[in-house]
Amino acid sequence: MERCPFCRARLRGLNLCSRCGADLTLVQRAERGARRAVAGALEALVRGDLDAAEVSLRRARTLREDPGHGFVEALIRHQRAREQRRVAPALANTAVAREIPPIQPRRWWF
């Protein structure tokens, strides 16, 4: 955090704002927790655990909203889409899929 969320004064790495005297300990703790949760989401994404990545990202958003969270969410959605494209052809070879007849296009004769 670079500025006090109350008076927007520049912070000098202290827990108290030099201008308004606000105690920023809880705010800074929430910000650190949000950064840890985003890091956890990225680690889970690298491992391929998309459910854990979504949970970590949700936790980060409850602590602090950040524009970078949208980027992480887009990565998770992209990985989910890739996973679905990979699974769909595999499902075509299952017994259930072979029992369903393919849809025949209608022929219109004029």
C-alpha cells in the first residue's frame, strides 16, 4: 500500500498514517493476505488444480479487490476451456456416445 486509504497521504512504511493518524495494521494485513491468496491461486493454476485456484481467487477478492484479479480469473477460464476441449473428443469414444445416433441433416427437395 502506497497511500493511506482515508486521506490519500503517502505512507512511509509505517502502520500509522503521518497525516491523519489512522492505524493501518488491519488494512495492511488484509492486503498481504490478498497477495498470498493470489499467489496461491497462481500456484494451484500451475499445478492444474483449477478448483483450488478459484477458491484462492475468491478469498483474495473478499480481502481486497484488485484489477489483476481479473487477469487470474481469465487464466482460470482459459484453462477450463482447454480442459473441456481435451475431454470432449475422449467422451466421443465412450459406449454412451456410440449408442446415440448422429443427427442427420434434413434434405429439402424443392
